Amino acid sequence: MKKLFLTLTLSVSFFFLSFAQKVWTLEDCIQHAFENNIQIKQYMLGVENAETNLLQSKLNLLPNLNGYVSHGWNWGQAIDRFTNQFATERVRSNNFYASSSFNVFSGFQKINTVRQEQLNAMASRLDADSFMDDLALNIATAYLQLLFAEEILENTTNQLNITRQQVERMEKLVAAGTLAKGDLLTIEAQAAAEELQMVEARNNLDLTYLTLVQMLDLPSVQNFRILKPEIELYESQTMTMTPEQIFTNAVVKRPNIKSAELKVESAIKNLAIARGAQSPSISMNASWGTGFSGAQKTGEDAITIPTEFGYVWFNNAKVPVFTDYTQYSKYEIKPFKQQFNDNNNRTIDFRMSIPIFNGWYVRSSIEKAKLAIQNASYEHETAKLQLNKTIQQAWADASASLKKYAASGKKVEATEESFKYAEQRFNLGMLTSLDYNNAKNELQRAQSEMLQAKYNYIFKTKVLDFYMGIPITL
């Protein structure tokens, strides 16, 4: 028992250790989501359901075949269906029946139903692909926000460390009596403000981690860490294209657009199905039946006896009328096998149903189908308009972010030089602590703006790549 407990403990420890040591790349996050996301699994169930509907629509083209068997007893006076005579005693009976029907023509409704289900199945698969694409894009967004939050935390931490070094230096100067305590208090206030910024950056980083972990449906944010790739900022290939060119390419690739288009075609097929109900329908039916009855008997040693059963008038005189009555010395129930063969019955017929008036149901169905086509067309157009707006906005944001990043880079270079000069003057006592803090804050602000422009540009170009069908990677 102790050995088993030790084995289980080591196994669990190894599992959590392995999890703790794993560093997640963007590809790892996306792959994990694809394999474990419950909504994706639900979409896959929808795909299976659509394929089942497609298979059923094809099988509906085949004839149906059904069989029936009964076994029972009858008491009291009733006409036996096999002997056509009254039976007053208990009679056992068996019935065997099979029937089949085949829809020969019904306004091509079944054929159009098959075609509609084919379109629905393809649209269902595209809906699943669209959701997976959107999920991958959302995960990439959260991943980039996480990288941005880590760089912001790193920047605020570095700034705080610089300020703390100044606090230590000024404490020594104040202790030596070469610096007024007011300057030290100003720097200490700056350190406290930067420490608050670092705490806020840490909290924002934790929340960003939590957002990504929840997207991945992981049990806990503990021990979850991502890989920080070396991202080189360069002009994306998609930025050399116009938004119109990107849209023209994306509109034929995006699964949600293709799905919306297929749904329009499906609605058109639904209209054809509704119109098919106006047409006469022709069906062929066939049946076979037989049975056994305890009232159906056969006799042995037949004797024919003339028996008077009435009279007629002839020459004003009654003339008796006789019939031959067969009498048996012994009666037996006809054998089951013989009755099974003798009682065979087969039918085949063709039927035509002509719709004349059915409460305006068919006409209403046609009108509803037309409205469904219009609605599907509007949804298709809306999807294309939304795609165009998203591409236009992403292209404009990426272009602006690239320009802002270039300008921010120049600003950072200038403020770094300015801060170095201010720091030198501050260390020599030629600059007040207030002016030093202003120079330092200006540098931190410029660095934050450059980081924001950098990651905004990366994200927007990834969005454009995504709509061009380029896989999301870092």
C-alpha cells in the first residue's frame, strides 16, 4: 500500500513538474485551444449533425419497407376474415403483412433536399473553421498583450531601480550635509510614484495572464509562462498592398464569407423545395399478406346429401328446391403451412396526389422561403461589409502605428540623451530634483509610447496577414 501511494505521489509530482517547466509558445496556445475548447467540440457536433442530415436526405430517396406480424385470439360472434363465416367459439389467428412504398415524383423536393443538405453540411464545416480562426486571432491578441504588459513591467522596474539608486546616493549626501533634505524627499516621492506604477504594471500583467489562461480553459494560472520571442519590427508584406487588394483576396478565403454565401444558396434550394409542394406527387405502393385462422377447417370422408332449402311456384304448385350439402365425418383445422400458402394476397398500385387547397400553406411556405433568401443575402452582404471595415481599420491603424513607432523611436533617442545630460547635471548639483524627475518621466513616457506603437503595429499587421490566409506566428 505504501509502495502504491509513493508511486502515485511521484506520478502526480512529475505531472505538475512537467507542467511547471513548460513554456508556452503562441503555436502551443493555439493548438491547445483547438484540441480542448468546448465550443469547437460543439461546432464539430454540429458538423456531424449536418452530415447525418445529408445522409438521411439521400436515404429518403430509397423505397421504404415495413413488416407486421400479429398473433391473437377472438371470442364471441365475429366474421372470420379468412373463411368469411361467423365464428362463435374462441379462434386463434396469425397475420403476416409487408408493405413498401416509393415516391416516384414529388416536384423534385427530395432531390432539392439532398442538395440543400449538402450546402448546409459545407456551411457547417466553414462555420467551425471560422470560429477556430477567430479563436486563434483572439489568442494571438491576448499573447501580444501579454508581451506588451511584460515589457511595460520591465520598463517600470528599470525606472524604479534608477530612482532607488538616486535615493541611496542622495541619502548619503544629506547625511554628509552637502544636500538639502527637501531634494531627497522629492526623489523619494518619485520613487514611491514609480513603485505604484510598477505595482499597477504587475497587476495588469497578472490580469493579462489570467485572460489568456481562461481562453485556453486551463485550470490555473499558476506556473503558466509564455515564451518571449525576439520580434523584429519590419514592414509587413501586406502593408505593400492596398486595403482593396487585401479585401479582394480575403473575401474569397474567409470561411465566414463562404459560409454566408452557401447559406444563400441553401435558402434558394429551400424555395425550390417549397415550390415543389405545388406539383402533383406520384407514388407506387405494394403489399403482401397472409395469415392463419383456427376457424378455417378441412374435413374427411365427405358425403353429399341433397337438402331442401326452399321452393318455387310452378303451375300454381310449390316445387321444392334442393342443394347439395357436403357433410364430413371428421373436421380438422387446416394446417398452418397450407393456410400460409392459400391465404397469400398481393397488391400493387400507383397513386397521384394533386394539391388543390391546403389552407394556403404551400403559398405561405413559398413566401417565407423568399424572405429567407433576402435575409441570407443581407447577412452575406453584412459579413462582407464588416470584413471590409475591419481590413480598412486595421490597415489604417497599422500604417499610423508604423509612423508613430518611427517617430517614437526618434523621441526615445532624444529623451535618452536629454535624460543622460539631466542626470549628469543633477549628480553635479546643477539641476533640481524636480527638473530631474520631469526629464526621467518624459523618457519613461516616450518608451511606453514606442512600446504601444510597436505592439499595435504588430497586432494590426497580424490581423491583415490573418485575412490574407497567412498563419499567425511570432
